[in-house]
Amino acid sequence: VFPDYANAVVGPAHDYQWNAQFLRRGTILGARVHEYEKHCQGVYYLETRVKICGEEVVFVATHLDWGNPAVRATQMQELVARFKDFPRVVISGDFNQGIRYLDHSKPDVDNPVEYKVFTDAGFTLGNDGRYKTHPTEAETAYKSLDNIMVKGLELLDFKVWRRADLSDHALVSAVLWILLLYLARYRNPGKVILCIAVFAVLWQLYPPHYFKSCDRDEPFQKIYR
């Protein structure tokens, strides 16, 4: 499934919870599985530290509780507390935010305000609630459960990819801009000027409106190009 990804970190299977990360570039410095202090289901988060451009970036894959919003709130707070002292963090997964009526007396309600705990902690959201990822099909999707959020990196593009035959959730992807990591690494003025020149060229080729025009879904097949 991921033939071009040399490094893989796969967490344990807990019921239907299974977090994994596949990396094409970078050096893995270490990985850990964390069980949430409070949980109703077999949820956990997978933390992988990766060296990219000479700098450490922490990638986190997770799946939060869906039944109890109070428990889910503590899990979000646990993530924020765990990574508050890390300068560059990427957290992705199924956050299961929303109001659910377990007796099915009412339809579920999307509640993206739950993500505020992350924005208050300095994270940028790929999905602020406008991208509905569940159920998979765009015609019926009404919950923004899946997200990618970053701290210390620039999140330039967020897209939704839909394949109902693979999952009941849409897949989400993002482009992360790491030029500043190069600038932090190369303090030589000549190399900094070169990096800025490259940035200027890319800015002309892919202006800001290109990166921000993510209000559309993309065919899933394009991810394999």
C-alpha cells in the first residue's frame, strides 16, 4: 500500500483502533505509544520523533473516544499538555468531536468548537469545521471528525479525499511548509539568501491563493500521482 515509504511506525491494534505513520523522508529518532489516562474505548496516541532538515518534528497519530465528550475533552487536554514544550508538532487523526445521542433519539451534531483547546495552545487547524469527513460521501457528510493540526510549521494546504469502499471516513491530507527549518539550520548568509530566493520562486509558481483554495474535495486517485 505504501511502497515508496521507507520508514513505518505501526501501533498496536486495539479493537478497531490502529494508529500508524509512514514516512518517505527524515530520520526516526524514537517512537512511543501512550494510553490515555481516561478512556472508554481502546484509544491511544502514537508519538514519533523525526529529524527533518536537521530539526526535530514530532508526529502524532491518534483516535479519540466517541461516546463521552467529557472523557474526550480530557484526552485533548492530555495531548496539549504532553506536547506544550515541543516547538514543532503535527497531530492528526480521528478526533470524534461532536454531540452524540447513544439512544439514537436525535441525530448526531457536529461540534468543531471542541478543537478550540488546540488553537488556544498555538496549533493551526487544517479542519476548522468546514470540511465534513464523515460519512465518506460528500452528499451525506456532516461531521468534521478528521483533522491535521500543526505547531511550529506552516500548514499550507488541506484537502479531503473520498473513497467509500475503503472507509466510512474521508481521508485528509495537508502540505507543511518547512523552509524556516532550513533558515534556522543554515546561519551562513549566502545559504540564507539562496533559501529566500528559492522561496520567492516557489511563491511565484504557487502563490498564497493556490495554497488557501482548499474548499473543494479531490479525487482519491490523485494521491497516487
